[in-house]
Amino acid sequence: MKRVWATDQLETDLRRAGCLIVAGADEVGRGAIAGPLVTAVVVLPEHWTEPVCDSKLLTYKMRARLSDYILRGADGYGIGIVAVEEIDRLGLPEALRLGFERCLEDIDLPVSHILLDGNIDFLQDYRVTTTVIGGDRLSINIAAASIVAKHFRDELMRELALVHPEYHFEQNVGYGTAAHLEALRQHGFSPQHRRSFQVKL
């Protein structure tokens, strides 16, 4: 898939309209069958120069480097983690809302506007937001949030792989690959598997 670098046009338009601090928000792990949901909110400096794009278009090494660079250079960022137990209890839409709320509690900035990847506003009652379909390819702040969330969650899954090596979380990062489903058939569900997703084996 061709790598498309995001721009700051959406952020610039919002700043011209009076929104001084524009954040980008994205999530990782929505479709996984194991592991937590991770959300991120990022506010990059107005004259950011390091190219960023959809995290799925980057290699692990590129994401690791860019995530570190973003966290060191951002005006502010927040990360939200929603545990498997919370996902099962609340359901995915409310879990996503909770994750984004935790991000905004974590960020130490008075955010004026949030650009949220996708077409569903999980924060419609919380703050002023704009949903952006394919936002991680259009907005530098959403792209940065996608990189931070993806790298953060991948590292969490690598740690869980040490506890549950039979599921190879370091490779599938909790998604339902053929090898992962075969491991489930052999070993059953671990505490890190989402029971509410009703995985067919």
C-alpha cells in the first residue's frame, strides 16, 4: 500500500477559525480478540516538520522511532488504556468512549478542538470534535496519535507474550490470525482474551 504523508491543512483551517489548540485522536485494538484497547490524543507544534502517516503503513522500526520523536516533540499527548474486563463489561462503543476520555484527562492542555479518526463521534457529549474518515492519512495530529497508540499497544502485547507465550501475541498483537485461532483451539482462552467477542473456533 502506497505511503501517503498526512498534512496540517485541517489543523490550519481550525486554527484560522479560532481553535487555538487542535488535537488528533485515534485508537488501536478495536478489532482484536485479545489484549487492551489503546487510544491516543496528540497535539503537535504548529510548524511540525517530521513526516507522519497512518501507522499501519510503517514498519515496526519506523513506528518506534517516530513514536519516540512525537512524544518528545509534541506540545501535549494523552494515552488511554481500556482493559479486557472493561471492554467485555461495557461493550466496544462505550469502551472506545472511555479510552478517549482517559486520553483527554491525561493530556495537560486546554484542547480547543479534537479531530477524531473515523465516522463515529465517541466524544459528542464531551468536547467539540470533528470526525474524519481516513483521518490518519489526512491529519498530522491523527496520524501522530495512530503511531503513538499503535506502538504503545504493540509493546504491551509483547509484554503479554512473555506471560502467555503459547498465543504468540508478539506476532499477532491480539488479532484473530489463523495461527492465533489454532492456539485458542489447543489452549483455550486466556485472561487476556475478550469473551464478549464470541470468537468462532
